[in-house]
Amino acid sequence: MNQMRSLSYGDSLNIVLHEPEIPGNTGSVGRLCVGLDATLTLIEPLGYSLDDRYLKRAGLDYWPYLKWRVMPDWSAFQDAAGPEARVFMFTTKTDKPYTSAEYRKGDFLVFGKETKGLPESLRADNAERCLTLPMFGPIRSLNLAMSVGVVAYEAMRQITDGFA
């Protein structure tokens, strides 16, 4: 898989997976990004190889169309995104719903690893930008790819003025 290196984050919605662990989730999110013309950033360490067959299977034949990059750590991501970046963090550790944000092109939607979510330090540094997907049943969290899909479609609904 060839990752595109000359991306312009300001031109699209940006999905960021911080230390993802499950290749099928990343493959599904990559496929979603192609469908929304969004950019995907993966922040290492990854819990799998980018050559993983489950990653490829979930992404199907859409990977050649995906705008994506891999960052070695959070600091490198911040440098690439720039100081003016609008970053939204998604966590179960807040009560503020994802629908309360006003999304726009160039925003970054950051999701944590499947087993632990985002590190406390990232949540603390971005507390005013932490959002959640409300849940009413007896579960701790939703599947990562599902969560990304819910939030990304709400962001695109706003960005495109109701998908117009």
C-alpha cells in the first residue's frame, strides 16, 4: 500500500486514529474515508502491520483511493496539523455529546485505541474539545469504526449543509 505524503489537511475532514489496535476497524475507517473524501491519519504505534490481510479485506479495493498518512507519534501529528488546527477528541470520559460541536472542513476527529481509548494526557490537554457518543444501554463503548462513522457523517452533514 502506498500512502500519499503530500496531503493538505485543510481541504477535507480529517479522521485520526491514535494507536489503533484492530486492523479490521482501520480498514473499515479507511473505506469510510474514501466514501466521504476524508483524510485518514494513523498515529503509531499500530497494533498490526499495514500489510495485514484483515486491514486489506475490510478496506477492499478502495485503498488506492484513500488519502492517508502515518505519524510516528502525537507530537509529529501536531506539527503536521499546525498550531491553528481544530481538534476534536472522542471519549467515553465526558458528557458533552458529539452533536454539540460545529464542524467545518479541515477539522480533525481524533479517536483512541480500541481497548483503552485516548490517553489521559491528550484528554486533559484538550478537555474543551472532548466529545462523546451518548449510550443508553449497559455497555462501556461502541466499536471504533462505528463511532467514527457516526461522528464523521454528522460532521459531513454540517460541512455540506445537509449533504447538499
